[in-house]
Amino acid sequence: MQTVLIVDDSPTELQAYQDMLEKHGYAVEQATDGETSLKKAAELKPDLILMDVVMPGMNGFQATRQLDKNPETADIPVIIITWKDQETDKVWGLRQGARDYVVKPVKEDDLIERVNGLLGNA
């Protein structure tokens, strides 16, 4: 079973994404901030990370950059999921190492299609 690490400071968002992913056969781990996501990614080696941007402390762009620079986590694909819908935000997120960028609110079909695509389950 493939594991997805969800990083979001909103309990509501965490639960919504977890429900979507588990319904489609994924195991889910959670982190509520950027710092914790770095530790969990290094420990768990998830198959994919869903990363919010606006969080207390280290934001999702910073965490994605750190994950991309660390040889232990650089191969883990990151999908940024955020309310930040400007084209400059998307470009910046992808430049930090994210493989995809999704603007909230997220539709289940779209999210699962993107996750499956990055994990080779399409």
C-alpha cells in the first residue's frame, strides 16, 4: 500500500484529504506544520506528499525546498495544495521542487488523478 503524507494546519482539510485518499486505497500520515513534515518525510519515506503553503512557522514553499535539497527526501514527489491561486505562486512552488500545484477547494477526482499520475497508478 502506498503512503501519502498530508501536511496542513487545518484539521478539517487533513480529514477531508485523508478520507479521499483512504477511499482510493492509500495509507495516510499527517503533519500539521513544515518542520514536522521534514521529520516525518525523512522517517517514513512516504510515496508522495501533499503540502499546504500557508502554515505557522515554516511555510509549504520552504518545506518543499528543504525536502528537495535533502538527498533522503529529494525523490519524494510533492503536490502543493493551497488557496494561493496566482500564476506567480504556482511558478514559485514548482521552482521549489513541487511536481504539481493544486488550488483549493480540491475536487476528489482531480486530486486522485494527480496522485495516481505521479505514483504511476493512472
